[in-house]
Amino acid sequence: MAEKGIGYIDAHLVASAKIEKDVLIWTADKRLARIAESLNLLNVLKYHYGTIN
């Protein structure tokens, strides 16, 4: 996952979320969000600023 711009901890979070049923990732990190979204694991966070994109 290093070529995707995330580290070992983020990769572990993605792997854990992928293994478990009904687990989504909440993050403000754009790189991690991009990976999570590509795997249908992203729960979109909404702030008073709007949605993270």
C-alpha cells in the first residue's frame, strides 16, 4: 500500500475493516479515504465545512 500513499497502520485498518462485516472507516485523511472508498469501506464524514472530498 506504500505506493498508494498510506502507511502500515492505515493499511492494517483497511485490512481489518475489510475482514469484519459491517465495519466502515471514518477518516479525515484524504489518502486513506481514497483507498477506503475504492473498497466500499468509507463512511463519509460531514463537518460544518461540508463533506470531505
